[in-house]
Amino acid sequence: MTRFLIGLVLGGCGSAITWAASHNTGWTVAIGLVVAVLVWFGEFILDDLI
């Protein structure tokens, strides 16, 4: 649950920064989702890479 909340917060922060810089909805959604998914599944991805 903690990883989910951290991903949610960091994804929102990434989206806010992207929106402030570009005002492009597509990039905002894409960056927010990518950051959230990388935080949620980062442990599994790193285990496979290492």
C-alpha cells in the first residue's frame, strides 16, 4: 500500500511539473502514468535486471 501511495504522489508531482512546463495534456498524462507505474513495479523490474 505504501508503494502505491508513493507512486500516486510522485506521479502527480511529475504531472504537475510537466503541465507547468508545457501545458500539453498528452505529455502530462503520459509522464504521470510512467512515473507512477515505474514506482509501482520498480522492484520487480530491478530484480529482473540485476
